[in-house]
Amino acid sequence: MWILWIILLVVIIYMLKDVVGFSKPSSSGEDALEILKRRYAQGEIDEVEYKRRKLELEK
């Protein structure tokens, strides 16, 4: 009977971890501005798009 309660508790904790915010950060470790800079440097976006998105991120 104790096993059932332990399993139930583990399932509840697992389901709540995302709601409460205990999930792991992204594995890449890049924040949005770093990603934007990288995309601009690689030529994926032009200067106008880079500046527009950078302003949006800095709000």
C-alpha cells in the first residue's frame, strides 16, 4: 500500500514541476539576445531586422 502512495506522490511532483517552474533551463545556455547576435552574424537576418528585434528584447 505504501508503494502506491509513493508512486502517486512522485507522479504529482513530476506533473507540478513544470507548473511551478522547477524545470531545467535550456541546455544551450544562450539567452535571446545571444541567439539574435549569432543569427545576425551568420547572415540569417539583416541589420534592420536585427535592430528591430533587439529593441523589442530590451523593452
